[in-house]
Amino acid sequence: MSSYLSLSRSELSKNLLGLRKKGYIKQSQGEKDHREMTTCLTTKGIVLLKDIDIGHNQLLNIAQEELPKKEQETFVILSNKIINVLHEERLANG
């Protein structure tokens, strides 16, 4: 999971601990390998993600109302370019 998220193992552990303390996830040891941890969202975590999704959709609606179609397309292209550069940078410095 850490490589997928471009995080070090210690960064991932700290983030998961924070999410667990806030009640957004629960973790349990693997049955075969006790070093392995299974992570699941709690009901509180699912509600949080739904609320975030609603907020993102509201922002999307505002952007769609304010920007003409051509500017929306340009924004998406530029945003994806920045995301890719930042992702590559994080992988290189990970």
C-alpha cells in the first residue's frame, strides 16, 4: 500500500494510526501472517468519504457553472499534467 500511495512505510503507519484513532478505519492482524494487517473503513469512515464526495461534487458544479467548456477542458489537461509531475517527483524522492 505504501508504494501505491508513494509513501514510506513509516509515513503510512503514522497516517493509518491517525485514521484509526479518529475512528475512520479498523485494523486487524492477518490470520496466516500476524505481521500483515487488514484495514477496513468503519461506518464513520464511510460517512466521511461520502461527505467529501458531496463537497467535491459541489466544487465541480461551481467550476462547471463559472468556466466555459473550453476552459474546463484546458483546466483538466493542466491539472493532470501537474498531478503527473508531482507523482513522478514523489516517486523519485520517496
